[in-house]
Amino acid sequence: MALFKYNGEWLQERRGGLIGAILNSVVARNEQGSRVARRGRRFPRNFLKPRFFRWLLLLLAVLFFCVFATFVLKLLSNGNDEEKHLPLSGEVLEQVSSYDAPLTPPKSKRRKQHFPCEVGLAAAVDNILEPKNYMNFTQFSLEYVEREMNPHANSPQSRFGGYQTLNEREKSFLARNQTIHCGFVKGMSRLSSPGFELSENDKAYMDTCRVAVSSCIFGSSDFLRRPTSRLISEFSKKNVCFVMFVDEQTLSKLSSEGHTPDEKGYVGLWKIVVVRNLPYLDMRKTGKVPKFLSHRLFPSSRYSIWLDSKMRLNTDPMLIIEFFLWRMRAEYAISNHYDRHCVWEEVLQNKRLYKYNHTAIDEQFMFYQSDGLRKFNPSDPNTSLPRTDLCSMYPADVPEGSFIIRAHTPMSNLFSCLWFNEVDRFTSRDQLSFAYTYLKLTRMNPDKPFLLNMFKDCERRALAKLFRHRLLSSPPPP
């Protein structure tokens, strides 16, 4: 009921009639509802005061500043780390700058995908035949240094690649009758061993091979991936040697995984050949021995195919030889790189990803530049022939070296030895030395062609299934 003030006292208002009763009822209900609402409130008394809002806004501002500062510091630290891992020399940096290559790799949210493409292989092995006079390439005789007799070699210990002098290295690029360093070099001591030791039974078996498919696993760096048997012809199963080189550690690991060789030493199509006394501490460099020197490991072989252990062969080897060598009239076939096409790019990428010691990469690259290696520059009036410059020779001067098809011709064998010697002398990153080795060989023998077939990377992917390595076999050298 409403109140009104009269002569300083509060008195109840009296409303008569129907309207007064209705108004009195409404007022009573409103007062009761407000009391119930007041009882249900549980908010603190200071909640609605301006000072509380000021403290709340200040707290939010401090939190935002902390998050923002952390984000900025993280960006700055990443930039500093990247600069620490890119110690480019002045000359290399100048070359890279002139090439307009970005110093930081482009960041992509999605990984670039690469797919196989169609390869025009013959329908069956029965339909192929080696062309007449196919082996009529450049002919000369190569012999190999068996024991180090160099008086300038200060160390009496054996070194697998030998102690090749710079003068011997320069002469070895000439395609002529000669004796060159090509691995397996014994020391001056009669009891010394170069390493990469094989059993006599395995040597005898490998000497019978006329066509060889080989791979290797050292340091348990990969799983054993058998060739797809149903895609290999019966002819190839009987006439092609499939050899997997492993060390004792890898053999033990494979056996624990169920890949125990049978009484003849086979796991599927692979003939397991155990290598003892590995020649290098760097497992990557040890893997270059069977990769490049198949003509020395299989001395009677006419052809060989190398595939990396991260690949599973899905194509008949004779069909591969017919298409990439016979049909193309080539004596050496290797695919170009799937992403990079110039060795300048490859040098920068190796340093970005810390694939090898930066100082060693700089030394190798500057040595090559001092020997005439440079990028093709059409605006330079002193530019030499395109054949002797990089980034203009083939669609790619950087190979994807996981798949190599070779005819064991003198020029092919010489190139393999020269490429191996560069890896032995410098870094194990063979993609850095491929273009230089090829260009120097062809420049020094202009009248003796070396028939190289650099095929597409998508064709390589059609020949074998690609997997990831189990783990890094060894850290980059210091």
C-alpha cells in the first residue's frame, strides 16, 4: 500500500473502490518480487564499482603485453638461429645474391607433392634385344691403383681412396689409357687393408654377374625393402644379380626383424653380402662405395643399376636398361632433382638444412669456382660455351642420385671413378660434385663424348616405390 507524507508523518494512502483494490494488489506483487530478486543475488558488493573494472582492464592489458612480448622474442630468436647456421663466405654470398636466391626458404603450409609419370617401357622382356654395336662408345683402357706408392703420402696407414695428389687428380680427367685412383687402395704396408672387406665366396659370386642391381644399408639406417617379385620376369630372376650390401650391425638388426638369410644367403631376391671393416666412419660416405664403384665390385658385369635403400624396385631391370640406355643410346642415366636445378641452389639448401659442415661445403664450392665453375650469364661477353657453364646444360644440373643406370663402358667407368674421388676428397654430398665432374670431364675431352641421359624425376618415381629412411645413419661431420 502506498504512503504519503502529511504534517511530517507518513500515512497510508487509502484507495477506495475497484480501481484502488487493483492498484493495491499490483503494488504488493511488485514489492514481493523485488524482495525475492534481492535474496537471489550472490554478486560481491564491489562488483559494480568503477575501481573493479579499472583493475580488470589493467590485468588484461598486462596479459596481452606478456603474450605479445613472448611472440616477438620467439621470432627474433629464430632469426638469430638461422643466421648462425648460414655462415656463407663472402664469395658464395656474392654469387648467391647475384643469383637472386632467397636466404630463407619459402614457408609453405602444404608439402609440395611429386607424382610418378608414364614411362614407355617395353611390354615384356621377351620383346627386347640389345642393339648391335651398342657398346661402340669411346674406347680406352683403365687400370686402377692397387697399392699407394706415393712418396708424398706422409701416413703409412692405408686410406680407401688413396693419397691422390692434385696433379694426379688433374690428369685423371683425361679419357686415355691410364692408371687412376678409384678406391680399394692399399697402404704401403703389406699388411694394410683399405677396408670394405668381402668374403671370398661373395667375391666369387659377384664375379659371375653380367647384370647387377645393388643397394646397401649401413648402420641399420633403413628397413630391408625387397623388390616386388611378381613384377620381375623369370628371365631377370635367373640372369640378374640382386645384391644388398650390409654391415654386421645391420645384419643383426634385420635378422631380429625376421629377415634372416637362408642357407644360400638370400632374403627374397636380395643376395645379402656382408661388408666388414668399413672404410669410413661416416656411413653416408661408406655408402658411396657400392653406389659409384659397381664396375669394381662386379668386374664382369656389363650393366648395373643402383637404387637407394629407401626405394623398393617395382620394375623389371632389363626393361629399365632397354629404355634408359639402349633406346636412348646412352651409357649413363640418372634422374634430375625433383626441386632444385642448379648447384648454387643445392649449396644453399645443404647449408640451410645443415646437411654437412658449412666450412667444408664452402671449401669445396670455392675450389670448384677457382677451377672455372660458374653460372651461365648471357650478358657476360666473356662467357664461355654453354657446355662449360652451369644452369644451362640440362633441365637440371643437380641429380636425384638415388637411382642410377649404367653401362660399364670406359667413359662411364671413368666418370664413376672421378665422381667417387670428389666425394672422397671433399664432402659426402655427391650432388654438389656431380655437375662439376661432368663438365670438367667433357671440357677436357671435347672429341670424346660421354653420353649422359638425365631423365625426369617423375620417371624415377614410376620405377620404384619411395619410402623414408629409418633414421639418420650418422650426424653431419663437425
